Amino acid sequence: MVIDDDDYKKTSELHELYYNRSSCPIVSDERITQLSETELADLFSEVSNKSSMYMHMVDEDPKYKAIFQSYYTLYIKLKDRILWVLKKTNNGDIKSKPYHDAVKPFMESNGYRDGRGWWIKMD
């Protein structure tokens, strides 16, 4: 993810909390409920993408299993929050779709597109 100076200023707290880490961020359930939709989408994108990356790395080296599990646990919490938002706003069919497709309307409304399984920020 490329963050220019203006974007960085707008999201500096989020950036410091979540992106400048070599391991999965620890985010409480309470903090997740306090995230704006934009912050939720930004964090979900990062966590979803890293979860997928580490999932593939586990196949090559089992030492990545714990890192993958921590990202995947956070991914599930964030995904559940997004589905709650969609259900609350009646925005999207979440019952009959795989999770990735179910969160797509939320992610698109917050500036992301599906890049074949990776969430990519639209310019």
C-alpha cells in the first residue's frame, strides 16, 4: 500500500498502530467497535492481505504458522464487524455469499477493489 503525505497525515494514528509493525497488531474488541468505516476498511485490507500472504508462507516454512493464526484471528473479528455493519445498514446480501464477496460492497464503498483476492486501494 502506497501512502502519500496527505494520506499519512489523515491516517497517522491508524498507520502507527497497525502498519508499522512486523507482527500482527493487537486490537481489542472494544477498539474494533470504535473504528470508523474507513479505518475498519483500511485495517481489514491490511490484515486480510497479510493473512493470505502468511497462509501461503506456512506451506513453505511452518515457523509462520503462529503469525498466520494471529492475523487470521483478527481477520475473523474484522470480517464479523463488517458483516454487522452491512446487516445494520441493509447493504449487501451476506447470507448466500462467501465472506470475501459478502464484504465487497463495504470495501468498495470505502475505496477498495478486489484484486483477485487482495484488497487494493483505488486512487
